[in-house]
Amino acid sequence: MSASRSEATRVTGPEGSGTEPAGPPAQEPGGDLLAALLDGMDAALCAFDADGVVTHWNREAERILGWAADEAVGRRGFAGWAVRAADAEEIHERLMAVMDAPGRQVHEFALLRKDGSRVLVRTQSAGVRGADGAAAGVYCAFSEVHAQIDLERSIALSEALFEDGSWGVALVDVDLRPTVVNAYAARALGTARATLLGRPLGELIVQGVENLEGALQHVLAEGSPASPAEVWVVLRTAEGERRRCLRSGFLRLSSPLAEEPVPLGVGWLFQDVTDQKLAEQEADRLRFRSNQLHRAARNAAECEDPMEAVTTHLDFAVAGFADHALVDLVVGERLVRAVATPAGAPGPAAPVAGGGIPVRYAPGHPALQAVDRTGSVRACAGGDTWAAERQWPPDAAHALCVVLRSRGRTLGVLTFLRGPARPAFERPDAAYAESVASRVAASADLALASPTPSRPA
């Protein structure tokens, strides 16, 4: 509320003049302070003495209704100027009844503006007591109903977001520490709501905190981004570390009471979309691998030499899947290296020159296990000499050995290797490797059955 003018904050009309404003009042002690306080209010305020005469009228009341303080102070009630004649008596009775009632009462009235238009206001009224405790009048604070409803909606929205929202909501101060979080945010971040408050984000986020804090600092400095961003983080939880994808929106919060925008912090709204992103990634991976298998089959069909078809399948399979590929074929009771990709820099698969010498696999080697089990075996590095001891390139850290079977016979082993920068092989990777192995085995079987490539007549 804006306040009334200092010279008209408290005026009582002359006895018997209920409809005309009185002249300038004599200043009372503290009158200037009272006027300043009224001027600083954000809601309209008026007051009535025990006879219903307007004694106070601030600038917000003037803004809403158009009546200046010197036009309002001294009038008896709202009759004849601020309400319709048909409503005046009822409104006056309801307002003055508050004087003898305990607490505050809320009413809605239709008042008249100075230009004759009507405005619906919501009032909060309470009685005023004199020094002797007797009823001395009524004060009434009011605002336009739509403004009050907007405020209530804003409060209701805030409460809903921080209690039942389907998005995570966190308020982060200028020091990038959470000050308020809702239930969804606490669940998504794997901790209790109270535990998050006031703690640096780095205590909760193991990886990705730099990207998140960078986004928050950018919002504080530049304002809210135009679209949401997907932030991958690794969280430290009671169950261990979890990698999550948070689709995040950011809002810079500024004080509505400051003359210039002063950032109070950032509103961070996010949703955990990890499962959705993983499903999308898996769909993209399956689509890519299916396409690779199709392209490999088409190219291998054009190869006259069956071993060339083997290398063609491997070249398409390794792309985006592994760093190295090896094919060991069964000769007698031993495995012999037949095809390999370069041990150093990535390159195409090629038959091993001077092959025929058995590889020295120690008992328990993953390739031998794959032959014994007639299935797939996954293994990960257990030390600095792990790859060398298994006759693999020195940069190998993860292995997947798949048996080669054709016409009911075990022909050998196909081994895929990944370096330490890649993740370990998982079950979906083994399924893809088995699909490649079935094609490689068919071409290898043809090569073993006819060592010399047949050529068209």
C-alpha cells in the first residue's frame, strides 16, 4: 500500500458533516512518522473512527479507487462516493460490526472508483481500541481481488512445487548452496531434504559438479537460459555412487523489493531422465549395430576369399564396439591365431602372416574357457601384466571371448578387446558379439573346407 499524504493522514470531519471532507488538520506528535509508514505500505488502507468517519487514507487506496486523501478523509463511511447507494448501508454495517468483534474479518465488497467504474476488493478489517480499552474505530486493509488471487496462486504454486511437484525444485543461493529443496529433488539426489541444505554441491556430486556449478554461475551473471539442459552427474548416495541424467532448467531469482535487480540465487528445476536417456542410447546402439551387421553381410557376400569375408565382418564389428579383434581357429587340439587387427594404432583386420603356430594360452585363459563352455566369457584387467600374460595387445583392459560354432562344430574363438578408456563389456555386448561370431564362423568354416578360393569359370 502506498501511504496517504502527511497533511491528510488523520482528519476528522466537523460534527454533522458526514459527506464533505474537512480542512487541514493540526499536526499531532508522530503524525509525519505515521504518514511515512502508511506511504510505504503495499496494500490500500483506510481507517474509521467510532462514528464511521474516515480518518486515514493512503496512496495505494488512492491508486485503486482514484480518490485522493483530502477527498476521502472526513467523510462518513463510503456512502455517496465509494459505493453504490444500494450497497452502502450493508457495507457500512459489516465494517463497523468488526469494531466489537474479536480478531480480523475478511470481506469482499464492490467499491466505486472516482470515474464511476466498479472494482471488487477483498478487505481485512479489525477493531481499534483506545488507551482505555474501549472501541475507538476500525481499520480496513484492502486490495483488488484479482491481485489477491494472483498472490494466493503464487503462494499455492510455491507450496505445491515444494511438496508435491513432479519435478525436482531446489533454490540455490549465490554461494551455490541449496537453501530449499522439495521431496522429488531429495529422492532424485539420493538423500534427505534436510541433509542437502547449506552444503556445497561437491559433497553430494562426485562427478559433473563443475558443469552444474558453471551453469548456476552463468545464470547468476547472465540470466535464465532459453531452454533446458541435460546434465550428467555421478551422485554419492548411501547405496554407493550412481550416474544420473538430470534435465535441468534454471531461473535467476531477484528480490522484488530492491530498486535494482539483486540476485538472490537460482531456482533449479530438474527431472531425472536417466532411464529415458539410457533407453534412447540403447535404441541408438541397437540401430547402429543392426546396420553394421547388415552392411557387413552385404560386403562379405561380394568376397571371393572366405577369409576376406571374415576380415570384412570384423572391420564392421569393431567400429564403435572394440579396439581390437582376434580370431583363433582350432587346429588339432590347439588354437592358432588366424586373423588380428593391428596391436598398436587402430586398423583393418588382416590374416596373420606366417600363421600356423599355436598361441601359448595358459590354462584358464578366457579363450579356452569360451571353448570349454561353448559360450561367451567376459574378463577385465587385474594388473599391469594382465594383457601380456594372456597374449593380448598391451593396452587391452577388457575382453570378450565368443566361441565360433558352425555345423555343430567348434571352429575357434573370436576375441574383442577394449582399452582402459572404454567401459567393460556387458551382457548386451555379448549378444552382439555372438551375432558377429555366427557370421564369422560361417565364413571361417567355408575357408577351412576349401583352403583355395574357388573362382567362377
